[in-house]
Amino acid sequence: MIGSLARPAVHFGRRLFDLVLPPRCKKCGALVVEDDGLCAECWASVTFLGPPWCAGCGLPFEYEVGAGSLCGACMAVPPLFDVARSALAYDDASREMVLRFKHGGDETLSRLFARWMVLAGGDLLLEPVIIVPVPLHPWRRIRRRFNQSALLAADLARLTGLPTDPRSLVRVKRTPSQGGLGKKARTLNVRGAFAVRPDRRERIAGRRILLIDDVWTSGATAEACIRACRRAGAGPVSFLTLARVL
């Protein structure tokens, strides 16, 4: 009885809240029907990634080339990860929104981004994996106030019911920003920058890992994290990001 009486009150409160602070597009600020969404125009401008794509790294193909097909890069040099996927292309349409989350402190975007990553992750999120975010160095985390990859990992765990472990993989070396560096320089920059804490190695050993990051540029950071997980005895490591530079 109390529950049936409370529902209309909750609905009225929600309607009143929407009148005061109506839902707005997370990209342009236009009025929308529901929270944590995009308007039709912004939705159409974002390049979401999906099949047909490389079975290994998720690079989009222009046309269907057959199940299990690999791109030239994955055939030439097999990647360290088991499988990698990204939700959208990092381009002119998505850049401002991603940077507002990454550097602008808009933590509310994480819920929307995590939903997109669930769609892109597909089977990766159906396996018994541990969701592990790429860690920030403590000083950089203090400056940004939060680790955007850890926020995405937490929301992915909430949506999927999978466990997340934001504490085992740590950044042990403070490095300059990767911005403006080429692939080789990025690899050297993060060499030895990550490690699994000795007191938490048993949480990683033998387990399948799903590594989470916001933007995939060269893959150097992911490779350094994967090497650290493997040194701790991890099983296969897959990689899921919000956006990817194509």
C-alpha cells in the first residue's frame, strides 16, 4: 500500500525536477527526452565502431571480409592483447566531449560512455573477466581529481555485474604526457611505468583481464599494462576503450 502511494509522489518529483533542470544533450546542450543521452543531430555526427571489423583489434573494415579476418597490422605483428574493441572513433565529432570528460572534470559523462562501451565490448563482457582500469600516477590523479578510466570501469561493472579491480595495477613511474609523441617515443615513455602490487598478485594470477582506458592512440600504454599483468601471471588480457584514433 505504501509503495503504491509512493510511486505517484516519485513520478511527480521527477517531473518537477525535469521542469527545473530539464535533460540536455551531453554534447551540445540541447533539450532531450532523457538524461545521459544525445540529441538526434549529435547522435548522427558520432562515428560508432562496429562490425565488420578486425577480429583482433577491432579496426573497422570498409566491407565484409569474412568472420575471423584480421587487419594487416594484426597479421604483421600479433598484438599483446587477446582482443581489443572501442566504442567510437576519436575525431572532430567526439573530441570535445571526450576531452570534457578526460580533462574538464565532467564525471557525469561516464554513465553514457559506459553504455556505449558495453555495446562495443559484446562478448568480452560476457566472459568471466576482471575489469581493470589503466591507472594514473598519484600526482596526476590529484591534479585531475579522478581517474577517468576507473570511472568507466566502475560504471561498466555496475552495468554488467562483473567485478572490477582498481587497486592491483598501479603506475609506479611518473612520466611526461604522451601527447605529441610518436609510437616509438610513447613506448619508451611508458616502459616500466606499470606494475601489479606484490600484495595483490594473487588477485591477478591466472585470471582473464579486461583492461579499460578512455582513448586508444598508439596502444603503447595498453601494451605496458598488459606486460605488467603478464609478469604477475595473468591469463589472457583484452582491451576495451571508449574511443580510438583511426
